[in-house]
Amino acid sequence: MRGYRVFPGVLSIVPLLALPALARPAPLRPKPVTQPVMLQLTGIRCSVCIQSVRQALAHFPGVLNPQFDVPREQVLLRVKPGFDQYAKLKEAVEAGGGEIKMFHAAYLVPQPLYTTLGVRDLQDDKLDRLRRRLGAVPGVRAAIIDPSRWFTNDQGLDVGGAVVFSDPDPRLEKNLERAASQAGFSLETRMDDPAAMHEQEFGVMNHRITGLLLLLLTGLGVLQITASQPPSWVRYGSLAVWLGLFLFIALRADPEYWPLGAINWLEGFKDRECCQHRLGAALLIPLIGGDFLRLRHGWTLNPTLAGWGILALGVVGGGMLFTHRHTTLDPAHAEMVRRMNAQHMAMAASVLGLGVTRFAWDRWKVPRGWGQYLWLICLGSLGLFLNLYTE
């Protein structure tokens, strides 16, 4: 061959260069996206139970690959996107337990959230708009609204219910309330729901511990007034308790936010109730500062803090409690809500009385003789009301 040289080594690899193109595998089809479902199935015991549940699940084409953990009494399966038959699935599984109702199912994933809805002038188009709004909330898999179970309550609102199946999300309840409001509805979670019951117990415990700390402050205040030379633990005790009360309220008032919860602390300022709690904690800072000045400058409080400052704290704190109102759409909880609001009124009166009586004594020494104890009576009353608080 003339005109060029032949390089056998190079030419020999030319066919190899084409091999990747010839042997390139066909593109893999993406695996279908599915969502996990976990049921706590109390009562499942044996292979007969498993077969009964499998037969029930076979009626749902969207259900895939059920796996059974008999020792834990759990069933793990997967569903196709768009599956919304969670309520019927639970009923079918429980029906597999026969006439004796051997199986009792409860969803672990997704989480069911039962809610009460309220609206004026219920119409079908409003329900459709609400379904779309709730279904668009991040993490919500299905929102089921029963259009046939509605009634009109004493406030003239049409009241019904819904159950939302959602992936775990600490913001879920607030997002649902916002979505319902955009559709013209009021939404509140069921107060007898296990999660709501736990939240109520947490709140009652917070009230009672706060009440005990205020009763302790009342006792220390009496000792400071009556003892001619109070010991150090009395002198510094009130400052320590005020500081402990501030930290307790700041940390535990809203457990869904940092540091106890998963939601960013700054997001709490978008929540009206959370803002009230934080303002209440902030009102303690001047009291802590006043107690510190008392220890540094003898038993006379700084005139500014002891005068108009204490009165302002009482008025602001009392006003917050007067406006801290609970409402409900469910007539079954109306009595409980009235009791809670009455308790807040009593607390508000105690806080307002504390500020007014302390201001009157520091400014004018009235009522003479026993007036110095009057603000302590109000403080002790507040502690007592907090200990008697129930939801």
C-alpha cells in the first residue's frame, strides 16, 4: 500500500472502539414511585389471620407487596401514587377479623388527622374548593370529607368533619388551618384525638408547674416582708424562682417550636398564640431586673420599675389573658371551652390586681397596714388558679 503507512496496532483497536455503542444496554425504565403504609393491626396471630388480611387487601389494586410482622402486630405495604382509599382499606382489614371483630387497625403511616369543619351557607362548590385546598397541602395524601353529616350549631355555622391522611409533618395542623381558611372554612382538630389529648396533658402540666412556682414566690414574698433579717436563701430565692419561671415558660410554652420541636423558632412569630406566650415570658424580664436591683440596692426597688413599670406589666399581662379566648365548633366541647375561658378571666383579674395593688402600695402606701400583702394575695391567687386549671 502506497502513500501512507499502516499501523496495525492502531487499526486493530478500531473495532473495539465501536463495541460500547454496539453493546450499550437499553435505558432502564424508572421504577414506579410508591408510598409506604404501616398499620398497627392488633389481634393478628397466625397464618390464618395473615391469609384473611391478604384477601381483604386483594380488593385494592393500588396496594402492593404487603409484609407482616406478627410479633409486633404490624403490616407494612406500599400503595401507588394517588391512592386515596385509606378509610375503606382500614374497614376492609378490620372486616377480615370476622363477626367477632378480631382485628383492630390503626394507621402509623400515613397519620390520620380528624378535624371539625365550620362554614356559613354550606354549598357543594365550597366543599370542592376545600378538598382541593386540603389536598394541595404538602404531605397530604388524601382528604376525605363526608358531605352527608353536617348540622347547624348554636352560632349559625354549618358543622361537619373530615379526616386527612398525611405523611408526618410538624407544620401539618397549621397548614391545614391556613388552607381551610383560604377556602372560607374554619378547621380545628378533634380534641379527643390521642395527639390532642397528649397536647392537653402537656399544657395542663405547664400550668400547674407555673402555679407551683408562683405559690413559692408568694411564700418567699411573705418571708421577705415579715422577717427583720431574711436569710440569704430568702433574699436570693425570689430572684432564682423568677429566673426559673422565665426559662420554663420560654422553653415549654410552645413545644412544636425549637428547642423542643422541629419547627424553626422564628416561625413562631407568625403564630398569634405563640406570640402571646413569648410576650408573657418577656414581661418577666423587668421583674427579674427589678429583683436584681433590689438585691444590689437594699430592699427598695428601683422607683421606675416599682411604680409605673409594675402597673404596666399588670395591665399588659391581664389584657393578654382577657383576650386569650378559646373557641370550638363542636357542641360536645362547648362546656369545656366555657370553663377554660372562665379560668382565664380569673387569672387575668389576678394579674391586673397584682399590678394595681403593688402600684398603690409603692406609690401611696395604701391600704395602710395590710396593703403590702394585697399584691401577694393576688400572686398567690394566680398560682392557685393555675394549679386548678383543666382543659
